[in-house]
Amino acid sequence: MRALNKKRVLVTGGAGFLGSHLCERLLEQDCDVLCADNYFTGSRDNVAHLLGNPHFELMRHDVTFPLYVEVDEIYNLACPASPIHYQHDPVQTTKTSVHGAINMLGLAKRLNAKIFQASTSEVYGDPAVHPQPEEYWGNVNTIGPRACYDEGKRCAETLFFDYHRQHRLPIKVIRIFNTYGPRMHPNDGRVVSNFIMQALKGEPITVYGDGSQTRSFCYVDDLIEGFLRFMAAPAGVTGPLNLGNPGEFTMIELAEMVIRLTRSASRIEHRPLPQDDPKQRRPDITKAKALLNWEPRVPLEDGLGRTIAYFRNRFFA
Ligand code: NAD
Ligand code: UDP
Ligand code: UDP
């Protein structure tokens, strides 16, 4: 029988990169954790170390189907996050975001449970405003290759706010900017995992375009701390709230840093820039600072060092 005083938390997409770190932190906070995942991009390996914990339960479930469980809080993270994965089956990506949001909101409504949505900086598209504050409505191509993800996540935000207004559901919507760290998928094509794997293999570092486009990279532990603070914030704090690290780097700078930290002999090689690739991205985190007293602590160089150590041990030991 479950302990009556424990909070029961559902994490969808819990066997993924961010989800596995979140499950870990929730268990540390003495919660009962139910992890639901269809293993499309996540894996049981990511949570293997939690399986022996009696307060952790792993279930195979696709969020596009209804789910009837009893929980106190829901974190909805289920969705492939990297461009090659979400473009692999774009229709399924939209379904996961939209039908997944409807099902999880329906579940939250039945239980009157607080529900958290992992939205994304991609809702800003290729932004015409820099850095991006939450008030910016974005610049998304509705019919481009990134639209299945961007518009799916935008529609999910709409659903969250309509359930909030229409059904008084307690919601927390976060817009995550590029995050990296241990347990990133080695083949998901995201820039940090690509560069590290290429550097460790001694292969060319593939910089798309001239490498002058920028991104801001947040270390996973900082992000998860932000999730927990946001979930614990008063009900009036619904978001959407940007979470990310405002340090901004060009892809050339990132490539050079990875080469230096891995002491790799790899050289930079340029490849064509993918369609609709945003030119710049940096979060304005004024709101998160004020509302959650949160800001990232781990500088890129330190976080890359920890991530490189993970990739080395996991794939090159
Ligand atoms: P990830 O691919 O590692 O994790 C996503 C998880 O969702 C995987 O375990 C996958 O198997 C699961 N999943 C996919 N479709 C599902 C479905 N239909 N039903 C059940 N499970 C399903 O990616 P991540 O980086 O951990 O991203 C987690 C969430 O955060 C995603 O919603 C993503 O959009 C969002 N996000 C991530 C970043 C980032 O930089 N990592 C940035 C912005 C937003
Ligand atoms: N749902 C679910 N678990 C629940 C309750 C609802 O998965 O515990 C799903 C169900 O498939 C439903 C969706 O959530 O279609 C939306 O539920 P809601 O109550 O908002 O709408 P309705 O049931 O009227 O379609
Ligand atoms: N990128 C790159 N080389 C790679 C992978 C990505 O230069 O091997 C670039 C990509 O074009 C983009 C940036 O790195 O400008 C971030 O790409 P990622 O797919 O990690 O995230 P997103 O574009 O979704 O922010």
C-alpha cells in the first residue's frame, strides 16, 4: 500500500533525457513517481538505476491514448525533441503534442491535479525579437519541416490555457530553451551531442551553415531545479515562463570549445544549413528570476565537461 503522505507524480516522457533527471529529483524529494513512456526516443536504460526503488513505477504508454491513473501532479514531457526525431514521423509528432495534451489535461481535470507542460523556445520560431520575452508571439512557418513540432507545441499551450480558463485547471507552462547534459541521445542530431560524439571519435565536427547562428545552452540540473520551483510556485504563476541559460554562443564557438575540452584532433567541416534553422536564440529570463528566484548556475564549459565525461564513460570506455 502506498504511504498516504507521499505525493504521487506522473511524468510522461519520463524515460527520456529530461524526464529521467526529473524522475530522479522527484524521488529525492520523497514523491511516488509513475513514469509513462512509449520509448520512441527514450529508453529503459535512462531509468534503469531507478527500477529498484519501490517508489518508482515504469509503464509503457503512448500519450495519444487515454490514461486512467490516480496521481496528484502531472509533468507532461512526452514528445520527441530533436529535429531528426520529430521530423521522422511528423504526423505522429503533432498527435503526440496535441492528442497527448488533451488526454493529460482530461486526466488532470478528472483529478483536479496540477499539470505542467514542457513547451519550448520553438514556439518563437525564427524570432524577429531578440532576446525572446514571454510576450513575444513568435515567427513560425506553419507549413515548414519544423511546424509539426512548433505548431504542435503552440496548440498544446492553447489547450493548457483554455483548460485553465474553462475548467479552472491549475497549470504550469514552461518554455524550455536548448538544454544539454548526461543521457542526451547520442544519435539525435542535436548540436551538443553531435559535436561531442564527433570529437570523441576523432571525426569532423559538422557545423551547419557558416556557424554564426547562435543558441543558449542550459545544463540539465539547472533546468530541473527550475521545473521544481515552478511547480511549487503559487497557483497564479501559470507561465508561460522561459527557462534557459542566457549565455549566447555561436556554433563555431561551441565547436571550438568542444574540441578544446575533449583535446580532440577533429577539424571543423561546414555542411548545408537546414531549412528554417533559427538564426539566433537567447532566453529573456527576467520573469523566472523574479517569480522563482531562479537562474542557471552551471557555466557552459563546466556543463560540457560533465557531459563529455558521461559520453566518454558510456560509449568509449
Ligand atoms: P527526449 O526525446 O529524450 O524525451 C522525450 C520522451 O518522450 C522520450 O522518452 C520518448 O520516448 C517519449 N515519447 C515520445 N512520444 C511519446 C508518446 N506519444 N507517448 C509517450 N511517450 C512519448 O527529449 P527531451 O530533451 O528529454 O525532451 C523532453 C520534453 O522537453 C519534450 O516535450 C521536449 O519537447 C521538451 N523540450 C526539450 C528541450 C531540450 O533542449 N532538451 C528544449 C525544449 C523543449
Ligand atoms: N482522459 C484520460 N484520462 C482521464 C480522463 C480523460 O485520458 O482520466 C482523456 C479522454 O480520452 C478524453 C480527454 O482526456 O477524451 C479529454 O477529457 P475531457 O474530460 O476534457 O473531455 P471529454 O471527455 O469531454 O472529451
Ligand atoms: N547544428 C550544427 N551541427 C550539427 C547539429 C546542429 O551546426 O551537427 C546547428 C543547427 O543548425 C542549429 C544549432 O546547431 O543552428 C542547434 O541545433 P539543434 O538541432 O541542437 O537545436 P535547435 O535547432 O532545435 O535549437
